Amino acid sequence: MLVQAAIRRWRRHALQTMLGFCLSVPLVASGTSVWEAPPPRAHDVHYGTVLYLYYQQNHFGAITRLKAMRTLGRLQNHADEAEVVLGGLKLSYGLDDDAEAVFRRLLTRDVPEDIRNRAWLYLARIQYRKGQYAEAEATLAHVVEGESGRNHLGERQLLQGLIRMARADFAGAVAALRAWRGDADSRPYADYNLAVALIRSGDTGGGLRLLDQLGRGASGSDEYLALQDKANLAAAEVLLRTDRPQQARQRLDRVRLHGPYSNQALLWSGMTWEAVGDHERALVPWSTLLERPHTDPMVQEALLAVPHAYDRLSQPTRAAARLENAISVLERERRDLRRAMQAMKLGELHITGVLEGEADNGDDVLPLASLVELLAGHRFHQTFQNYRDIRALRDNLDYWADAVSSFDDMLEAQEAIYAQRLPETRKQLERLDFSTGQVRRDALKERFRQAELGDAWVLATSEEKRRWHRLQDVDQRLARLPAEHPELDSLRTRHRVLSGLVRWSVETDFAPRLWESRQQLRALDQALSDQEGLRRSLDAAERYAYGRFDGFAERIEHQRDRIARLQPRLAIALEKHQASLQRQALDVLREQDSALEQKLLRARYALAGIHDAAGRAPRRESQQ
């Protein structure tokens, strides 16, 4: 009787603890645009660099580049799109309130319909993450179904289904997901959630048919193959719950032997054989499972399932030996678990170091296989992501704390170069005689004024003036000749003709010479003004340069002080997140320790039952 009671307790415990895994949480593709809406293609090179960093998952670099280019006004063709990307990046950092403010600010502007739809989708996602399901569904109603909204219909549809499932409105989730309108790549994930909603709403047959279609799909990416495994596992869960073990086994046989769900599939496969009384065949998947690391809870259940099968096969000796081995293994696992917990409590082992491979012998002390439940938790995942983000910010600040000194060196070098070049520039400028140029300009101005009064000789050429002076000298010589000179009249006639020609030349060319002189005077004024401006610019540049050097020095010092103020804050935040991760890990390990204790109690109780049954058998024979 003790053995039979132990068997019944094992079956009840296995069904209660192992089932309910696949139908409890909705599924979303890791790359679906509901969670990570891809930005459009870039038309500007600066926006392209932002998108490059975005697709490289360098979110901090993308935010920095985006803000810098926006400040410099180099995102004119993508101003609204850049805001959407900025909000999405902030959302990836868990800054839900900041991201929501970005999207709401964007929705107050006159933006294209496609960008408006993306903003509404992001807002709905934020509200969904906050648990504001009614508000999230109301927000989704703003997404239009026009030409520009066609790309977002699947995103809205899937998110609406998830919201209704979170509100336990499974019939509404079925209505939202049944007629898929999104892209083909997201269809399997929508179908999986639709199958879960159908089953939870009472349409078990419809849900099983859909899961069967997903489980039979053609091979694809690792992500899609994992989805197939989970669909088959979910179908097997439903069939086991409804006492259809043979059909459940058909689904479990489709699960890959080395996939992420293989351990659970092997355990359940043995349960399907055990349910129909074929304990020998149940040993096949369970024995395969026992070859895997014993830190996995499924393997630990198999340690108890195998002795149970041997006992049902009337092999109590082998069952007892297997139970003794199970007790030994579970005790060892518990000792290792408690040693890891003690090391974590003493600060000798940090969960972050184990996860990132930085702890010495970390995987030996605390294997990652024992942390599957912890790593699968959303709270731990979010805290760990925040921890890594804060550490990246700390490393970035540490880098700039060292690099900021190089700006001091650069500034000193620039000051030295400036101080070296300034005296030579000053010397060259002093060679320019501004005063002489101004005197000459004033003389030319006076001559031009006289010319404007009608004095044509002011603008005469030197050759004309030379000829005129010679003619005047000839006139004086002619005046000294005697009146009876035979050629006097002829010479005076020739003198008058030549004088008239010179006068005619000077007066004829006076007008164009006056216009040309006016232009030359203006050009001279401009040249003198440019020279004076150059001198003033040099003076101003000298004053500005020294002020600029002082300004840069103040900015460098300000940034150094700011970095120094931020570093302790980041150190505190990093320590708090590490402590939170440590607490969460310890809580999970305590639960595992409690579970191991229960398994040990069950194993010892079953072993005691076998020994008790074996001890009663001789007594019954002697009584007979």
C-alpha cells in the first residue's frame, strides 16, 4: 500500500508541476515589429549612421548620434521619423515615461499618417507593459487602416490579442487574431496565440487543430523550429490534461531531441507510456533524459520516475538501487546548490559574473542549467538588461573621464600654435602703411574734386602735360623773336595749331576720364576699407581666440566635473541592480532547494515503502 500511495503521489505531483507550462504565457516573436518597429530607410547620410547603430543594437550610440545630429540641424528630412526612433530607443532602455512623452509630443504635431500610426502603436505597447490594458486597447483604435496603415495592421492585431488575453478575454482575443492581416513572417506567432486563446476560451478542438498545423510546419530558422517544438508541447499538454496520452505522444515525438524543450518532451513522453501501463517503454525516454545534466528539474523528475517504473515492473531491487542513486544525486545537487547560495550570500559569487562568464569556476559552482527558471523571468531579464545598460554607461563615463584630459592637451597645443603664429601675422600687418595710403587717397580726392569743377587738365596724361609745357616754352621763345623775323608768322600759326590739338585731346577725353577716375576712386576707397576691416578683424580674432580658449577650458572643466558627479551615481545604481539580481537569484535558488528537499522526501519515502514491502513479504510466506 505504501508503494502504491507513493506512485499515486508521484503522478499527481508530476502532472501538477510539469503541466500548465505552455498555455500560461502568450508568445511574441523576438523580431516582430510590435516590440521593435524598424525605422524606414534613410535619405540622409547622418540619419543612416543612426540607423546603422540602431540595427547593430548599439542603442546608446544611436541615441547619442541622433541627438547630436538633431542639435546640428542635420536631420531635416527625417525630423519626425527621428523622434519615433528616439522614443523607441528610450523604450528599449525601460524609460517608459520618457518614451511616452516623446510619442505624445509627436502626436500633437502635423505628422504623416504612417508616423502617427507608429506612435500610437508604441503608446499602446507602453500601456500594455504598464498593465493599463483598457487604455492600451483604446489607443490601438487610433491606428488607421488606410494605405499608410496597411503595414501596421498585423502589429495592431497581435498586440490587441495579447491585451485581451492579459485581461482574460479569450473570446475577444480569438476575434482579434482569427483573420490575420499582417505579414507572413509573424503569422506563426499569431496562430500560436490564437490556439492558446481558443483552448482557454473552451474551443479545445479548434486550438489543437491549429497547434497541429504549427507543429507540422516545414523547417525554418532556429526561432521557428523552437516555435514548432513549443506548439507540439502545448498540444501534448492539453491532451495529457484530457487523458489522451497516445495522441499526446504523437505530438511529443515531433519535438527535436536537442531543442530547448527536449527535456520536458522526454519526461512527458515517458508519462504517456506510464499512463497506458507500458512502464518498460516509459523507461526509454526517461533513461535518455538521465544522461543529461542533473541540475535540470526535468532530469531530477526522471530520477524519481525511473525507480517508479521499475517498481511497477515488479523489480523492487532495481527500483531501490535507482532510488538510492537518485537520493545520492539529489543530495549532491542540494549540497552544490547550498554552497553556491552561501557563496552568493558572502559576496564571493555574483550572479552577474556567472551569467557573463567573469566568475572563476562560476559554471562549476552554479551551472547555468540551474538558472533557467530565473533567466526566463521577465523581472529578472529586465533588471539584468538595466544592469548591463548601466554598466555600459559606467564604462563610457570611465572612458571619457580618461579621454577628457586629451582635450586639455589639444587646447594647450592650439594655444601654443596661435601664440607662435600671432606675432608673425602682426608683423606682416604692420608692414602695410595705412596712413600713406590714406594721404594718397585724399590727394586723389582733391584732384577729382577739381576735375568735377571743370578743370580738364587735372585728368590730362603726363604726355599731354609734357607737350603743353613745351608749347608754352615755344610761345615764350616766339615772343623774344624780332618782329621782322621772316618765319615768325608761320611759326605762330603752327604753334596755335599744335596748342589747339593738345587742348582738343584733353577736353575730348575729359568725360570718360572723369567716369574712370570716379570708379578708381571708389575701388581705392573699398580697398582701404578692406584693409582697415582686416586690421579690425585681426584685433577681434585675437580677442575672440583668447576668449574662445577660455570658453573651451571652462567647458572641458564642466564636463570633467559632470562626469565626476555622475560616476558615483552610476556606481550606486549598478550596486543596487546587482543586489536586486542577487536577491532574485537567491530566491529562485531557495525555491530550488525547497523543491530538492521535497524530491528527496519523496525518494526516501518511496525507498522506505519498497524496503517495507520487501520486509513484509517473508513474514507473509512464513505465516503461510
